[in-house]
Amino acid sequence: QVRLVESGGGLVQAGGSLRLSCVASEGSLSNVHMAWFRQAPGMKREFVAGMRWDGTSTYYSDSAKDRFTISRDSAKKTLFLQMNGLKPEDTAEYYCAATYSTAEKITYAPMFHWWGPGTQVTVSS
């Protein structure tokens, strides 16, 4: 069992930056993949960025590549998503997710077993 809680969302103007955080508790993070997903109203939940907790693999969606950076602080069991150059189309609820896996890359939401409650990101034009 892994409990996840996100923070760092908010309202920002287009071109601005935000850093999301996700604290993991109540579980071991060995052999864990963690990822960020987002969901806009009326849309499917979509993959944004992911990484193996051991740091050997990081990967991004095409929309996040070159603007967002996923990272983690192992000692604090915290996952981050640094978002730069934000666009109005980035507006969504952002979710942290985790699952046990030895795969190199996981972008399919149903493969993740644990989810945080989400944090809202709103980008104004």
C-alpha cells in the first residue's frame, strides 16, 4: 500500500511555471514506477511524465517533453513535476500515481494501482 498526496497546483499565467510535489507514505518505493497524469473536464486521464523510483528511467508525453521535468527526492519520498512554459491547454487536475513494476516505461493509467487525490492547475491566457 502506497499513499500519495499532491500539492503545488494553482493559477498561473501562460508562460509561467509551477512545481508539483507528491509525497509518498505508508509503503516501500522499491521497484516502484511513479508518474504524473492529468485530466481536464470532459477528457480522458492522460499520461504526462513518469519515472522508475531508482532513477534509471524517465519518460514524457510529447506535450510535456522539453517543458516539464520529473524528478524525485528519495530521502523525502517525494516526486516532483517542474512545469515551465505553461499553456492554457495544460489546465487540468494533475494526479500522482504509483505501481510496482520492473517495466522500463508505463504510460497506461489502469496499470497504476495507487493514486493521489489530485491538485488543480489552471493556466490563464
